[in-house]
Amino acid sequence: MSGRALVMAATGLDGVVGAPPIYYCKRCKAKAVNVLTCVTCNSHFHKSCAKNQGNVKFMSDNNIDCCNS
């Protein structure tokens, strides 16, 4: 392995362009694909987890506020 490839592998820059980001739900800690994002703290939730959280204010289809409710 060349020096550049080794550095890229060590830093996680393996050349995968356009790979979707990986989010984890703040409530259940599982991977989430379709997430709701808090506009204040940038936390991510599954839709069902956000509904069950109780203190979440729904702002739009993809945005919530879990901090100021």
C-alpha cells in the first residue's frame, strides 16, 4: 500500500464519493436513514422515536426542535 493510500485509509477517506451520511437516532441509538433533524442541536431522530420522545416540536417535514419544548 502506498503512503497516500495508507493515510487515506487511516483517516477514513477511502475515495467513496457521494456516499450518504450515516446518522444515528438520539433516542434509540440505531442507524437511521430517513431522519428528522433538530434545528437547535442538530440531533437526529427516527420519526417514531421523535413522536415517542414527548418533548419534540415538529417544525416541518424534516426539522424538529427537541431542545426548547
